[in-house]
Amino acid sequence: MVIAVVGAIASVLVAKVSAPRPDADGRVLEVEEPRDGGELKVSPEIWRRFAVLEAKVDHLTAIVEEQKEKVTRLERLLRMAMRIIRRANRRLVARQEVPEEIPRELIPYSID
């Protein structure tokens, strides 16, 4: 997904740079083809923008991976809490006492 976003941004920037521009009278100027072997030269400003975008994408990727790890740890803790509550309830039932109510938030994390 990140590569697709960067590709889309790059295509927009290339389209802006390569689009014919009107002059002061509103006429579209002819775009000259490069004469030195056909290579397209990109301005340093565009390369700087690419570098900034790459840095932002890398930063966002790191944040997403960090948050995924946190979610995984939290889910593991919630499943552990559910097991502890169920074990405690089994002990209460064995002693013929009223079991504790299981919080609704923990029900999706039930392994049983």
C-alpha cells in the first residue's frame, strides 16, 4: 500500500512537470524534447520532495509496525485475563459459590 501511495504521488509529480505550460497569452508552448541523448532531467527540488516523502513513508511504516506489536501484546493479555477469570469461576462453582460475571469486553477473547 505504501508503495502504491508513493507511486501515485510520483506519477502526479511527473505529470505536472511534463505537462505543457501556457505562456502569458494563454497559448500552450511546445515542449522541447531533450537533445542530449533523450534523458529526462529531474530538478533537485523534485528529488528533495521524493526524499522527504520516502522519509515520511518510512516513519509511518515504523509507527504501524509498532502499533501492530502493541495490539498483539494487548490481545495476548486479554486472552490471559479471560483464562484467569474462567479458572477462578470454575473454582468458585466447585466450592458451590456464585461465579464472577465475565466482562463483555473480554468475551471476544475467549479461547473456549
